[in-house]
Amino acid sequence: MMLPSTLWFLLLVSVLSTLVRAQRTFFPASIPLSVRSPYHNVWLISTNTSGPLSNSWPHFWGQQSIMGWAGKIRVDGTTFSWMGQDGIGNGTATVTDIEITPTRSIFVMQAGPMNLTVTFLSPIEPEDWVKQSFPFSYLSIEAASLDGASHSVQVYSDISGEWLSGNRSSPISWRNTQTGSSIFHELELQTPTPNVEIANQAQDGKAYYAMASRTGLTWQIDTDTSTRNLFASQGSLANIESNAFGPINSPFFVFALAVDLGTITSTSDPVTWCAGYVRDPSVQYTTGSGETQNRRPYFFSKYSDISSAIDAFTTDFSAAHDRAVALDQKIIGDAAKISSEYVDLASLGARQTFGALDITVLSDDKGNVDASDVKIFMKDVGTSLRVNPVERLYAAFPTYLYLNASFGGSLLAPLLESQDGLTGQQYAAQDLGTGYPLAILTPGTHSKGIEQTGNMLIMMYAHARVSGDGTLLAQHYNLTKRWADYLVSNTLTFDDQASADGETKANMTNLALKGIISVKAMAEISRAVGKDSDAQEYDSHASALIGSWLSLAESSSQQHLLGVYGDQQSWALLYNIYADLLLGTNLIPQSIIEGQTQFYGSLLTTAPVFGLPIDSSAGQQSSAAWSLLTAATVTDDGVRNQLIQGVWSRISSNTTLGAFPDQYNGATGAILSGAPSPAIGAMFSHLALTVPNTTIVVPADATSSGSGSNSKSGDGKKSNIGAIVGGVVGGIAVVGLGILGFFLWRRRRNPHDDYAEKVEFVDEIHRPSLSPYSYPPNQDAVPFPYDSTVPLAGRPSGSDFAGQSQYTDPGVAGLGTPSIPAAPRSPSSPSTNSGYAQLAYDSPTPQPLSQAGISKAREAALNRPQHQYTSSMSASSATGSAAPTASSTDPLSPSSGSRSGVGSSISPTEVVSLRAEVENLRRVMQEIRADRFEPPPEYQG
């Protein structure tokens, strides 16, 4: 008996759906649905025990709070749910496939005889900040007949008051608005509380549900049961609005939009809803001078009211979709050059990284905005309420560099402006406050001086190098110089510093390296702004520091680097090597990187299922961000892919509830923190290395703000008599120890002599303070009055929403590379460079800056020096900046005493080198002593 053709068709579709499911390999525990800002952040729980989208409620990012969002389709009078879990209708659609791209989450379903494609699109608009700052997303549905026949089809969706507050008993009100182009529902709390959140949700925003006007559109605001049942029975809504304002949950009111498509075989165009959550103002920012600014969303620089912005957004879907597809193809194409697993990580992490941002403009008391004053604020989503947390920003920076480096500049701007006047604090702050969206810097001491100062200098130079915009470098030069001097004094050896992960071990190799790279970055910053004498001095410091660091950090086998100086059992993911590659500073010899690659490979043979921990003392604490930065530093593709694979395996493991986490247990997968953290922007580590550099242009009117530079440029820096005496004594000690060490070392070369002579140490082994400057980093870091700030003149501006949909590929490395190489890479570049003092900037010395189009990865490979095992003893330049002004009791400290004494000088560079040599000799002597205590070899008679 022959089966009807319709049944054969349905059977074929079923088989194909099964094959698609079998091919899917990526199963994250949470899927982004609508992620546009810290408070518009909606996800689908997708663990191995959760239901499909068609039978589940979406949740806020913390996964505890339901976000009422329902979707239904009615086919020939039978109603199926494709989103939500209300039990209304005749059944649920069957999800047959899920696809995740950087901007979209796509669900393919079967509802009776219709195939559905449900797409959640959260636009990423790197070149248009009006669009990027508008916190709305698209939800679209397409339907096609599976049996080839026509069917009567109606579609429906609603949101509830749960979008407004984590307190479900909060009273709300609403209204419906119809314009010439769209229809939308607006709902808000009856008593909003500014700048307060409950269960991660803000208490002062308005939610919107909108659709472009079209034939067959009906709407309703009423209780959930009455509204959804009406659609299930009739396929349309009543176009009525209840006025029974009350609590969110008693009963649940919903805000619905439905469309009758008539009798169709397939939709000619998608049916599209637009979901939004708007806070105005977005952030309350207190400047360094104490001025409080209520900063509005950037899109108000173009639209005077929300209705106009909604009209533009609803009618722009087709073009927005085309732009999203083009961006997805760009990112996926670039990521595929690494691995398929890397594609998955970049795709899942993109929306998460941008969803932590609020792009803002300055507003006066009347609501008028100043589009030239642009600042971006990041919430520490998934971990805390910190504002612009510097170490998260550092981790996320590769994403912003790859897509548009101007994001990085506007994120750094408020951090820099707030610290210009803190002339007594030598190192960078950790954040802009701990109570998002209140951005106010609280000056004071903390233990992450090297960490955060290094992060800031690295990001500043990276932003300028990719964007070509040297404005921040010039405006905040005094501040950055103060920071760099602090690093020169403190970064090589320390015992009172903490890493980004809160580790406080003395002399952590990775943390010290960050500071050294930052000193070199300061040399390039100085060169970019025309401070050549400063550049030469910081070059000398960096050269001496890296030589000493290599001698201290290498293992005794000289095959890899240690996690902590002198601890032969220690190791770490040295992810800060990534900054050396990114900036093209070329401090780390290629042989060192190759040895480290081999060492990682050996560690990976016994690594936990979800990858290596951050270091040998961290237990099972793994970091997705640090793993991906590390992966971008290795020289072997196999090792690189293994590092990526560990992170991918964790993110593809749907046994643990939570969005894409940064910190997790590498053995069990348990989330430790950072779900969904913006630090996941580190997933773009490989892609950022492909972005070409741009000539840095410094505006002629960009001058450094704040008068608190503790540096003095010029010739004839002098050390006092105490420093001279200390230097002589230290030099004699070094020579004496060197002779003794050399003699004993030569004796070790003869195995018979090793046991013929007993060397006794009368005193206990002494572990000296290794810091070249003995003052504690927190000594002078007390609250200081703010002096002044100079606003950053950022000028990004967006085009209309209803713009061209055709995407233009800008070239090799990311989006929107300017047509004029010297122009800053921002959403809107000045039409002329006549107002700029363009500096011919070569980076770094002695290697010239690579030409535009040459990626940082290739540049680093060409310029990387060969490994030198001896410490660099090069002295600092006689001109340039003086060392930090903090006092020191160390006679070798260049900070000690007056700078106007007579006699020959001893520079910080020489101090660093001498200290390192002393420490090396002590290490050799300790090893000799350890050898003496070993039993002699046994010989068989």
C-alpha cells in the first residue's frame, strides 16, 4: 500500500530533523534571548533537565526570576505554544534545532503542519552608537507549510509586568500608544526607585512591547488568562486596555500583540515584535571635581522622545537583520580560522559582553544632551555591582578592539577623568564605585596596585594603537606617568600585592610581567605624544626589568617560567603575555613563548576535563577569560586548541544552571562567579590580534589635565650621598657574592668534588625583600581632594535606523576601519584632520610600527627578540621623568632623599638589575646548599 505523498513528506521532515539534532554538539546551559543592557538581560534556561523554549519561561540573567514572555501560533484553529509555560492551548511546538550566532538565537520548531523559525535578535551595532544604545531587541517568527497545503495561521506574543521589578508585588501602570508607524505598550512601576535594584532588576525603568503597523494586527492589555484564552479561541485580540492597575502578580497582566496572517503556505515576511527596557537617566556619574551628572542613553542625542525611537526601530527590522547576518558571518568566518569550538565561544559570548554596557551622553537639567560628551559604563554583571571594574574591562577588551576600539576609549574616559586630581595616589583605582548605576570613585588604598595600574596603561595604549585616537594619551599624560613611575618602583618584586583573582603570593611571575609590559607601553605612550626623553627612559626601565624578570622567573631547567619566583613547583597561565603580543612590545623572547607552549602541552595531558586551573596553587579554579588569553599566546595549534577545548567543554556542559561563566571549577564545572560576566569578551582574544594598527593622532588641543605629576623632565638627575654609599656597598656585595657563587658553581661541575667538601651555612637562609623600593604600595594612597578634570571630547554619532541594509566588509580585521588611516576609529570621524597635530609615530622602539593591514600577530612574529638569559644592565636615560616621590628607607632607592645632591647618579634601572643579580646569586647558593644535604650516590661493589 502506497503512503500518501503528504505522509512521505512529513516522514522526510522528521528524519531530517533527527539528523539535525544528531549533528548539534553545542549545548550551553543558558541561551541569550534578549540581551541589550545590564537591566535588559533575558535568557532561556537550557540545562539537561529543563524544558524546551516552547514549554519554558525565559529568566533574567541570574536565572532565578521569571520574565513573563509568551508566544503562540494558531494553525487551522489549533493553538500551539512556542514560548512560555501557561498550559493554554492545545499543545506545544516541538523544537527540532537551535542555532546560536553572535547576534541571534534561532529556534526551529514544528507546530502541527507548520514549520516555525523563531529568531531572537539582539543587535550589535559597533559603528552606530544610536542603534547600539537603544535597549530594544527583535523577536521574529516565520512559518512554512510542511505538507505543501495552505493553512489558516495566526501568531501571538506578550510580555508581563515581571519585566519591571524583582519585587513581584510592586504596583504597576501602563498605556497603549499608536503612532503612524507602530503600536506599542508602555508599562512602568507606579512608584519607581531611582538607582536601586532588586534581584538584579532595576526599579526605575520602563518596559515596552511594540510592533510596526501592519494588516491583521490586534492588541490587548488584560490578565494573562483572559488575553491568551481569547487568542486561542478566536485567533485575534479585542484592541482594549484594562485600567485595573495593581501589583505585578495579583493577577498577572500581560501586554499582547497578535497578527492574523490569513491562509498561507508560508510567511512572505517575518512577523516581528520589539521588546525594550529603558532607564532614563541610565547612570549617575560623579566627576573628579565632585559634579553629579545624570547621564542619558546615547540614542537621545538623535531622538527627542521614545516614540520616535520606537518608530525607527520597528521599521528597521529588515535592514537590522541584514546587518546582523553580515556581522555574524564576519565573526564566524574569522573565528573558524581557529576552530569550530572557538566559533561557538565567540558566538555565545558576544551579546553577553555588550549586554553589560550603558552608552551615555551628558544631559542638562532640562534634558538637553551634549552628544560630544560620550561615556560608557560597564556593570560587573554576574559578580557584583561594581562600575567599570578594571580587571573585567581588561578581560573584555579584545571584543571592543575587534569590533570598534572606540568602545574602549569611552569606557576608559570616566576612569581617567576621575583620577586626574588624585595626585597623592600613585596607582590606579579598581573601579568607579560599587553600586551600579551610581558611578562615583572612592579614592583610597587597595592591594591591586600593579594589577589595575598595569591594566589601565595596557588598555590605553591598545585603544590608541587600534583606533588611532591619541586624545586620552595626551589629556591624561601626567596621570599615566605617575602610574608608570609606580610600576617601575614596584613591579619586579613585591610581597603585598594581589592579582585580578585575589591571590596574594609574593613575586607572582604573571603579575610582575603585566607591570613590566605596562612600563614599555608607557614608553610608547610617551613617544606618541612627543615626549621622547620620557620614552627613552621608560624604554630603558622596561629593558632592565624584563631582563631581571627573565632571570628570576625561569625554572632551573630553563624550559619554562615559574608561577612564583624561585618556587620550582609553581606554574601559572601566563595570560599577560597576551598584552605583549597585542601591543607589539616584543618583550618576551620567542624561545620563552615556545618553551611555555611545550610546558602547557605537558600540563594538559593530565588537566581536568574543563581545562587547566589559573595556576598551580588555585586548586580547581579555572577561568574562561584567562584560558582564552593564554590560548592566543601559544605557538602550537594543538596546544591552543586544547586550551580552547577545555573552556568549550565547560560551556557546552548543560548539567549546571547558569549563563556563560568566567570562573568555574575545572573538574566539576560548578560556577564560582561571573555568569554572565562581560569578562567573556576575552573569547575574542585571537580575533583582536588580527586587527591592523593605525597611526596615532593627537589633537593639537589635547593637553594633560591635573597638575599633580610627580615627574620632572630634564637632565642631571642626582642621587644623594646616602644613595651613592648604598650603591657602592651594594655593588661590593654583588661582586663578592658573584665571586663566591662562581667558585661554588664551578666546584659543582665535578661530581667527585661535590662530596669531597662540606660547605656549612652558619646562618639561616635569608630571603631578602626583593623590591627595589621598600615603601609599601599603599603608604601614600589616602583620600585626596579632586583638583580638576578635562572632559573627553568623544564624538560618536549614529545614523538613522532606517538606513542602508547592505553591509560593507571593511577589510582584514574587524568592522568599520576608517577610509583615512590616520583618522580615529570611532563611530563618526572628523571630516578633516586640519585640527590635529599628527605625530609620525613608530612603535615600538627599536622596531618600526607595522603598516596598516599588518596584524599584531604577524608583527610580533617578525619582531620578537631571541632569548637572552642574562639580565639587562642598561641604564636609564639621563633625561625624562624622575622616579616616584614616595619616600623610601632603602639607600639604593632613587626615591631616597633629595634629588638635588651632588655626585654620580644611580638610576632605578641599575637598582633593579643589581637587586636581580643579588637574588639570582642567593638562589644559586640555596640550590648548592640543598645539593649538599642530598645523600651521596650508592655504588655497587
